[in-house]
Amino acid sequence: MWVQLLRAVVYRGKRYDKGEVIEVGDDLGNRMVAAGQALPSKPPREPKESLESLTKAQLEERCKELGIEGCGKLKKAEIIELLKAKGA
């Protein structure tokens, strides 16, 4: 069971801060929710790779996937700004 912590806890020897989403056993998760220590949650999303870490070719491919034309004529920094503006 995935839970979002409402306070810092130590679980299996590791400290987790308020707001973190962690996976615990169903029994423990239900007890944490009942005690007001956590809320049921969905698994956390995989972090997006930063646009800055992509090559210009990868950025151009991302533009194609989103239907943005003309990225090939732009500099890498301009493509990044364009993609950020589009919420990519």
C-alpha cells in the first residue's frame, strides 16, 4: 500500500519526511491512515529527466512527439524554453 506521510516517520531504519510517498504493508498502511499519520496514495511518478540533460537531437524528437514544428532551426536553449512553455 502506498501512503503519503502527514508527519516524519522512521520505517525500516530510514527516516522519511512529511509529504513523502512510501510503500508499506497493507496492515501498517491502514493503521497509519487510521491514526492520522498518513493518507492513502498512488505510487510516485518517475521523475522527468531534465530537458537540459537531453541532446539537441533528443529535444527535436520531443518537439516532433508534441507536434511542434521548426525546432530544428532553433538553438538548444531556445528549444528548451519552448518545451517548458508547452509544459513538456
